[in-house]
Amino acid sequence: MALLFRTHLKLARTAIKENRTRSFLTCLGIAIGVASIILILSLTGSISRLITTEIGEMGANLIVVRPSTKKDTMTSIIEELTSYNSFEKSNLTTDDVAAISRINGITSAAPIAISTNTVSTDKNTLPSVTILGTNTDFLNVEPLTLRYGTFLSNDTSVGVGHTVVLGHTLSLALFNTVSSTIGKTITIMGEKFMVIGVLDEVNQSITFDNIDYDNTLIMDIGSLGHITGSTQIQQINAKAENTDSLPQLATDIQNALTNQKLGDQNFSVTYGDQITHPASSLFVIVSSVLTLVAGISLVVGGIGVMNIMLVSVSERNHEIGVRKAVGATSRAILAQFLLEALILSFFGGVLGLILGYALAFLISVITPFAPYISWQIVVATFLTTIIVGVIFGIYPAIKAASKNPIDSLKHYR
């Protein structure tokens, strides 16, 4: 059996070497499909790891309250991830924040309300700036640090609610500086606000709460409601005293808000790995759809393998006739051509793996998404190429095995 396998392997290698260009192009068709899948899975894994790492940096004692549509999974995920849609339909209020703060075991509770507006200074005007309304507990529940100044406080010389904190990049865009921004004034909807702090650079455009803090302006939630006319809270982040009490505290929050809302449960309370939902769920859905699309190119590559193998069978009619005439069985002929298809598909998979991760590394140079490498992806890649090789190589192999030796011997190359 081993000798027969080595013979098949030698014949397959010889056939591939005799048609190097054709074999390379066939492998390339498989490689493009595999590379597309590798790239999609790598980027999706990188984004998910980025968000999970962020949750880990915040500590395991975070509880997040979000509006919930209670609809089917796909609709709910899309709606919950659309910031403005959640903002418009949220039933969370500052009273809910106060209720959560009063629960024993909760050390901090901060609302997150998002809006966009034009922000002006004496020198620059920026349209569509992200404005985040929150309270003084915000820095206790978010992994952010101040580079200059102080955070929001109820005791400022300019009065409650007339102070703001700028993201690092936003400070540069408005004042062309970071270090000397403190004390300067900005204008939003005709209201004057004093800058009292600048955040340290986060350099992370994707977060579990969908906020780019480098380009965000933070103010008191009451001030946000004043300038926009109304404010609905998109999310409430609460910090527990210890991780052991998370399940009980989540239940306490659920009960407290349900009682406060007279039985209305249009909200969700999550902690631990659940916090990344619906973002992680959306990435899984998107990656699955994109992988399915990329799989189409893999199918096209498989069709290329089948086409080349059919051509090879046609060209090697005489060889098949000679082998059968000297005693080769139909099973041996089938194994020979099937092995050749598997080799083409396998090398296409190897080339696709290298190409896919090369593109992932290239993208990581210009984005914050480091390539995600796992043995599961590698194993899945090679299993996929083997399956493609078998599916698209079996028909040409069967056709070769079913050749009549007498008719085949009449053909000459």
C-alpha cells in the first residue's frame, strides 16, 4: 500500500511539473479564495480580541445596562449597535443612574448619552463632533486617563455644567495644541464652555461602547440636555465592588429598574463576556456572511481544479490505457488522479494561507488591528482545501478510472 501511494505521488508530481504554469494558475485560484477567508477571519478575530482586551483592562467588575428592543436576534443586534437608533429609542434616564448608584455593592455608575453638534473656537469650527454626556463617575468606570487638567466636577469656578473635557485628537483639531488647551473656551449652540481637561491618547477607534474617545467631547449630561433640548441615555456603566457579587448585583439592578419603570423591562443588564454583545455577535454575523461570499471564489477555484484535471485526463488517455493494460485497477487510476487534485488544492491552500496573513499584516500597519493567528484557522484552512480537492477532483478521477483501456491505447499525445 505504501509503495502504491509513493508511486501515485511520484506520478502526480511528474504531471504537475510538466505543466508548471497551468498548475500554478490552478493553485492561484484556490489561493485567492483561501486568502480571502483568512483575511476576513483574521480581521474579525482581531476586532473581537481588541474589544475583549478592553473589557479586561477595565476589570471584571463592570456591569452595563443598555436599551433592549426584545425583538428577534438579528434585528436586535443591528438596532442595539446603531448608536443614534438606540439614542432615540432609549428608555434609560438619570433617575435610573441614581437608582443603580444606591444599590449596595455598586461603587460608581455613569450614564453615556451621545449626540453630535458643531463645535467652534476663535480659530476653528468643526461640524458633527461627537458629544458625550455623563457624570463625575465616568472615569471610575472607563479605562481613560487625563493628560492635562481635571475631569468633570460639581465644584468649578465657572459653574456647574459649563465645563468640558476634550479627546486628544479633538483638542489638536480645535486648538492645534494639547498642552495649552486648559482654560480656553468653546461654543456649542451659542453656549460657552470652558475646557478643564484633555484625555490621554487612546488610539483605539473601536470600543465596546462604540465611541472614539480621541475625537469626543465630554460634558455633564445635564448640560447636554440643555443644549440639545432632550437627552436619552444610550448606556449606563456601573462598577461593582468585587467580581464575586456580579450575578447578584446584576439581578439587583434588574429588579430596581423594573420597579422604577413600573414593570417595563425594555433594557438589558450584562456583565463579563456578555458586555461585548451585541458587537461580538455582529462581528460573527458579518464575518460569516463575508466568509460565505469569499467561499464563492473558493468554489470558483475548485471548478478550476476540476477543469484542469479533466484536461489532464483527456491528455493522458494513452497513459491510462498503458497502466490498465499492465494490470492497474480502476481504483488505482482513481486514486492517482484524486491525489493529483488534492496536491493542487493543498498547495493552493498553503499559498492562500501565506497570502492571507501577508495581507493581514499589511493592513495592521495602517490600522489598529493586529493579525489574529490561531491554530483553528490554520486547521480549518487545510480541511477546507482537502474537501475542495476531493469534491472537485472526484469527477475527473472517476472519469479517468472508467476509461476503456483498448480505446485509451488508441490515443497518442
